[in-house]
Amino acid sequence: MDGKPLEESSSEDNGSPRQSKHILESSDREPNRLCKRCSRALTASKTLWQPRPAGDPDWAGEKFFHSKNTKQMLRDSVIAAGCHLCTQVSQEDNFSQAGDDQRVMVECSRSRAFEDDEGDIPIVAFSAISCAEWDGNWASLPDPSKDEEPQGDSDTTPLATFKLERTDGSVGAKSLLPHRLPDGSMFALPSSTDSPEAFGLVRYWLDDCLNNHPECQGSNFERLPTRLVDVGAADNNGQKKLTRPRIFVPNAASQTPATIPYLTLSHSWALTGSSLRLTTKNIEDWQKPEAAEHGGIPIDGLAQTFLDAMRITQQLGYRYIWIDSLCIMQDSSEDWKREAQTMAAVYGNSMLTIFASGMGMAGGQGANADTCFSVRNPLKVYSPIITSPLSDGAMGGGAQSEENINTAGRASFYAIREKYEPNVDEMLWGATQKNPLLSRGWIVQERLLSPRIIYYGADELYWECRLHAVSESCPFGTGLKKDTEASPSIYTANAKSVY
């Protein structure tokens, strides 16, 4: 498999795991590492890597013993060994509900369920099984001499199912996760959405859309909002440090470029309502350059969400962003009335809308954090990459042993959890249960109008454009029909309830 498995803890089932702070910090975050038991199952399986025989009534997948119970799996494989695959299994709801007497098994198989009639694909399924009539060889657990199932009726708790999809796009869809970022650097799994790797991923999605999606073009940067926030440009050394932003009025500037690409922000006023706002009293000072007395917008009084959005704007290579409470005078009903009539153009002509979910660092249920960014374990988000024993991804002879596998030239597969299979659109809209902002009227309107949206939330980054939706955990994305009544997404349903 991809990477040498770590040695695992041999602590007794009722003892505490032999682990250290160093182990928790290092092995827990190395991508694509497998524990010895996952590696053994995937390398020893003969059915996983060869096509399923047509019409063979006796064909069946293979099952391998993994752990005495989910507690041992969590201790030895997730914490001590830092197994990427087991880390993802441990996130499933059933994982904590499995009983201590239920052995964890791994089944390697092939299935046509995901691909209709176009062929079969490798499937790896984890389950917890208990039975009163265990085979005698199970007495030597956790090192059984064979991987047989118990005799008699068993009680099975499904844990997680993964389908294996080629990473190179040679079979099936092309991955929308990069191997290299726009600056040429190798893509590494980001542990924070406020990181060079995360910004690089967003730039990759944005560049791909701008260069390869004619359906998403059409923004008119000559039709600018009345006001924009100027977050400043990079200095001569290429550093993008946020200084004191200011209000930029395109029509009042003597040297306004013919076109000015800008971003927009969609946010919760409940979280940003205490921020400084544009008024008739401060608009003059806020338009002044930072060097002038009282010039620019005071950073100390801005909501963190606004500061994060300005940072995102800079990191993506842009200078201007539209934020409602900073670009519409909040104490002028006349300004509100005039600007409200331009919302369709403001969002429709923007380069990209930043959606701040409000879940950010606080995470958990509901929208409750004034920030765009979040810190997470990337192994819980990104699909593990599994390397096939053979370069073509199909078993030609016998299964190869763990020791003689060389990943060079081998076919690689994303192990994608079954829960992500319906599509990214359903995943994203399923977040409404955690984040009610997504179903509110003005948010739906902003989503419908924006040609491209990047969602910052507690779990992962989501991207939407007029062609497709993609997330960090689902590398192949989902096709969208954002502008049509035939769209299966919640766009249509929510739009009907709003308008």
C-alpha cells in the first residue's frame, strides 16, 4: 500500500494504549498511511483487484479480521498508527454505537451498484459483527489464524463503505483535486482553511472555472457596484498583508480601470452586526488613503468575518470586495433603497462570492462563530489514496505481499465514503440542518445570482459554479444545472419558496 504501515500498540483490551504526545501529533496527520490490518486486507484480497465474473453464482467478496472491537480500532489504528482509512471509519455514526463484543471486519469486493451497467468497481466495507458461536480460532484474537466469519446467525452493524475510484481519471470522472497548485508547488492536505494549501486549492478551482467553463463566463466587470472595499495590493516582495482598507468609489476615481474584477461576501448579520458600518458620518474618512489623517477603515472595529474575507480576497490575487454593511450607508434609507435595486448585478457580476457559514473555528451545530476559517484534521476530510498491487489496478496472478509492493507505476484510487455518493450538491444542502443560514431567503438569492461560490465552514471547503459542485472530501464533484427548472438541487425548491 501507499507508505509503510506503522507498528501498532499491543496493549491489552482493558488497558490504556501505549501512545505519546509525539505519536498523536505525527502519525495522526500523515495522509494515505494505513495500519497493518487495513494494509493486509487490501494487499491479500484477490477479488478486490479483478473484474467480477459475469453470471458466476458462487462469486463472493473476501472478509478479513481487523480489530476485536471499535475501541481497539480507535486506539491502535486511528490514534497509535494514524491510519487514514480507519480515521474516516471512526467518523461514522455507527462507530460509537457498536458493542464491545462486535469484531470489526473488512470486506473486499466488487459492486455494480454505483456504476449501473457500465462495469464494476472495487468496494471496501467495514462492519462490526457479533455472534455467540464464534469459530475456535477466534480464541487467539487479536491475532486469529484465519479470517473466517462466525458460524450461526450474527448481529452485524455496518460501519462504513468505500468505493475506489481511479485518481488519474483514466477510468470514470476526472478528479477535481490538484496534484500541483497554480504556483507549481505540490498539493498537501491543509489542516486549516487559512493556509497556503487551502488558498492554493481555491485558486486551482477558480482558475479551472475561468479557463475551462464557458458556461460560467459572462460577468460584466464594467458594470461596477457604487462602492467597493479596497483591501490593497501586494507589495514589491509579493507579500499580501492586510493594512488599512478603504472605500473605493469607481465612478469618482479619475483613473478607474476599464474593468475591475471584484469578490462579494455572503454572511450572517447576527454574527457581524457589532462590526463598524458605513454611514453618512464616516464615508468621507473611509475613502481617504491610509496615509491621510483618519484615513481608511479602522481594522480594530471590523468583524473577524470581514477581515477573513479581505484576507481571502488578497490571497486569491484580487484587490476589491463588496461587503454590504461596508458598501451601503446604513443610516441612509435613500442609499439603501437605491443599492437594494442593484443586488442582482452586484452578485451576478462578481468574480467569486465568499460564503461565511458562521461555523468556523467553533464548529459544532449551528452558526455561531465570527470567522471564515476552521482548523481540522485533514484525514477526516480528504479521501485516502489507495495504491493497487498491480499497475493496471487489476489482479493478474496472486495477491502480492505487503513487503514487495512498490508504489512506483502502480494505479492509485481514492477511497470515497459511500455517504458522499449521492452528490456534492446534496451534501452541501444537507448542511442546512447544521447551518440554517443556507435556507434563508437572502442567502438563496445570493447563491442563485453568483456565478461562483466558495463556502467556508466547519468541516471543509465547498466550491460551486454554474457547471458543477466539488468539495475537499468528494474529488469528482457533481454536475449542476443551476439555471434550469430541471435542476435536482435545492436551488429550485428554495427559489420557489423565496420568490
